[in-house]
Amino acid sequence: MQTFHDIASLQQQLGHWRRAGERIALVPTMGNLHRGHLALVDSARHHADRVVATIFVNPLQFGPDEDFERYPRSFDEDCRQLEAAGCDLLFAPAAETLYPNGQSELTRIHVPGVSEGLCGAHRPGHFDGVATVVSLLFHITQPDVACFGEKDFQQLAVIRKLVRDQHFPIDIIGVPTVRDHDMLALSSRNAYLDSQQRARAARLPQLLKQMSERLGAGETIETVLHEGEQILREAGFTPEYLELRNALTLAPAEQASDDAVLLVAARLGQTRLIDNRRLASDS
Ligand code: PAF
């Protein structure tokens, strides 16, 4: 696996591959890789001849009181895992490389609609930061395909709209969430949980499953959401939101049909966890 930190060398190599007629898949990450990221690399390998991963802990997408400084970084181990997973190239720029004139005057991308509400309401500016860096990475690498995890469900919707609105000729692949033995969705932030919290965190996906089954059995959306939030609080979580939305538009779902998705964000101590469950997965 080749590793580049600068844009010119990266683009030279990408140019060689493109002129040879090879399809390029992009896997943007913030590092601290786990099996969820490796599933993205795996999917990328199936959709293209060359896999390009990026590692960049993007300061733009963290709020002033968020965990940018302590976000786990494990570059050497990440490189080892990417190489073993069959990644061809790693682009790991410094912040000065992507944002050479600093962040304050930087042109930013705002994706209206799907970026509002849910995580967008609780993390102001977060999706502008995501859309801005992803758009830059798309311009720099010009991939044919890019892979993102379905765990970040709203992020995936934001990126799909970004690609449509900006006419990027890129296929966006949503890759199913990879879960631990107890169904907890893998996330770099799980590393913040102590052993008691880690055991308790599995209540989140379990609750979504139960709620989905209750909706499937005909209970009202209002009752199931209301009781779901109570159950979360009793289990020691501080819920930020627990909602049923349309999986394409993210508008509130009026019916518990197959195109609906349960979305949750909740804190356990200082750690913010998100998860989702398509109702279609229980039909
Ligand atoms: O999902 C992530 O890890 C990040 O939000 C992304 C897409 C790499 C942008 O920084």
C-alpha cells in the first residue's frame, strides 16, 4: 500500500490508474479503524479496481466542546489493517494540506434539508464540516465510487444529496453497519466506554429491535417512541432523540412502513452513541 500526505503525489498516482482504465473507489475515514471500516474497504474492492482510503480527523466537523483533541488516533495500526484488507493507497493529509488558508475563511458546503434536525440539531455545524471535507476529498481524488457506513445514517443522506446537488459523477455505496456480538454498532467512540457502560450500551440496538417489532405488531408510533425514550432513561442513557423517519427524505414517518427507519442518539456518561434500524429489516 502506498501512503501519500500531499495532493500532487496522490493525484499523479491516481492519474496513472485512471489512464490505465482502472475504476477508483474512495473510503473516507477519520482513522482508528475497526471492522466497520474494513467492511467499507471490502465493499470498495468489489466495486472498483483500486481502493483509496483517507485518514483525516477533520476539525471542521467537531463543535468547540466536542472530542476533537481526544478523538482516538492509531495511525500505524490503521496502516497495517488497511494494507491487510487490500487497500491500494492511503491519503493522510495534514490539516494545512486540506485547509492551507486556515478554517475561518474556508468556503463551506451546507446541505439543506436532510442535514437539519436529528444530529444536525444537536451538533450545530457538524454536517457542514462533513459535507465540506467530503466535497474536497471528492474533488481531489475524483473517484468512481465512494463507500460510507449506514451507521451514520443521516451523514449518508447528506452525502447522497451533496452528490446529487453538485452533480458529482460518483456512485455512493451505503455499507451495512457492523455490530459486536451483543449487537452494539462498532464505533471509534465505543473506546470511551468503561466496562459497565459498554455492557449497558447494548441496550440501544436491543431497544430499537423491540421497538421495530412493536411497530410491526401495530402499536402506535407515538406510544412506541414515548415508551422507548422512557426505557432509555431507565437504562441510564440521556436520549438526544429517538425518532421514526422516512429513510430517504428523513421527514417524520407517518406510518410504520418498510421505508421508515428508527434513529437514535443518546449519551452514556460523556459518550454519545448513535444507531438506527430500518423497519424493513423486520418484515
Ligand atoms: O464518517 C466519518 O468517519 C467522517 O464523518 C468522514 C465521512 C470521514 C468525514 O470526515
